[in-house]
Amino acid sequence: MPDKPAAEVAIDEALVRRLVVSQAAALAGAETSPLTRVAAGWDCEVWRLGAQWAVRLPRRALAAPLISHEHRSLAVVGTLIEATGVRVPIPAVRGTADAGYPWAWSIVPWIAGHRGIDVPRGERSGWAEKLAAALTALHTAAPADHPVNPVRGRPLATRAAVFAERLETLSALRTVTAPQARALADAWREGIAAPAWNRPAVWIHGDLHPGNLVADRSRLVGIIDFGDVTGGDPAYDLAVAWLAFDREGRDRFLEATGDRYDRSTWTRARAWAAAVAAVFLVHSDDEPDYEALGRSALDEIASGT
């Protein structure tokens, strides 16, 4: 992504090893297991520690609260989700600032499998029932003092100006065709027109798309990256119906949720899917996996179902 923020702390193997040795010496293999950087996103880096563990560290101050949110929320909802057979990265070590590193960090179990984004849409239908069960477990009442995300799970109207700006950018750059732009705009307009969520806030993942799902091909294995966890409208998470699935998988996913979510919630979910697809299409110039995800999601949204 051309506007990916620069890291504010230099994270290298020596730093990660110092943190692990100083705060997780009792963890099996902490001092001697190999360390390998496996991801460096906008907000965090992930290092694999041996075969069992992963170390997750913020790379900029703005992202530092995300780890604290994970520490807090996964202590509450992690076991509920894992009871459905879907693993989540419940912290084994809640690291603190130390050894020249200024923020909280985590050691979490390594969840073996493929990145969901690498599994073709046509092979994802088998995820539907487990993902529905996991979200049913997650979408329980959130406490009044839940972590607050300024973007995720809020009323759609609060993001209207940003969505319009992104749609204008896509049209100006001819990244999408006129019919595709209309499909995104129509999905958004229908979501805005639908009744808003008027019940108590529920826990939501806040960044649910195939890049944050772990799979063994057609079997869903885990859900990762709970840094954007918050309380609010579950429609934000349910956008995954269009972000992850084709028509068959989406039908199975909707059926598996039963009558838990009403029609208005699904209409808002499709609008959020349009918003997330626009984000991927605008900001994924040098992230071809996510640009492709945005395009395939756009096709699903344009199908009208």
C-alpha cells in the first residue's frame, strides 16, 4: 500500500528475543526456538516462535491500544469462540513495555493452516457453518466499557462522507466501471435506508475478512487479529458473507445463522461489504491479494444477493 505508515520502532530478531527471554522464560522453547518474521502489516508485526507460538507487536503508537484490546477481549470471548471448534489467538503471555520496546505485546498460539485469502472462493463454502457458529458465540452483549473503535460497528451514516470520497476516487481513476460503481453505491444507499441497529451493543471482531481467517482449504480453522474488536452493530462482521463467500457459501452462511439476524441487519451488512471492498480497491496498489479480494467482493455485491 503506497500510504502504509512507517514503523515507529525498529523491530528485529534481537529485540523480540530480548522481550521473550525477559518476560516469557517459562514458556517452552522461549530462549532457544527460532524466530522468523512472518507478517508486517499497517499496525503490527508477527514473528513465529518455534512451532507453537507467535509474537505480535505493534509497530506504531497509534496501534498500541489494539494489543491491549486483544488482551482484554479475548480473555472474555476467546473460550466462547473456541467452544465452537474455531481457534483464536488467546494470549499465553501478555507482554509489557521492556527491553527498549515501549508498548504492550503478546505471545499467542500459532494457528496452523492457510491464510483464508489464499483459498479460492469456490472452496470456502465449507467454512459457512463454523463461521456462523463462531459469530453466534462472539455476538453476545458487550459491557458498557467495551473497547471503542472509531470506525467499526458504528451507524453507517457516520462513514457516509468517507465512502463517497472513496467511490469518487475509484471512479476518477477508472479502477471500477460505471456499473460497478453503481453497484457499490446502491448497496450503500440500501444500507443507509435500512433501520439502524437499535439493540444493545454486541461484541464484534471488527476486521472480519479472509485475510484474518485461517483455513485448511474447505475447513475453517481459526480467526485471528482481534485488534479492532469493539461493541456495536453485528452487521459489520456479517459483511464477511460477501467478502469471503460465493453465492453457495453465502446461502449456507445465512442459513446457518438461522433467525438470529433480521433482514435489515443483512442489508446493512451488504453495505459494509461495499465499504470494505472500496477500501481494498483504493488502498491495495502494492497488495495484490487484497486488491483481488476487493474485486471479487465487488462481483458478489453486484450480483444483488
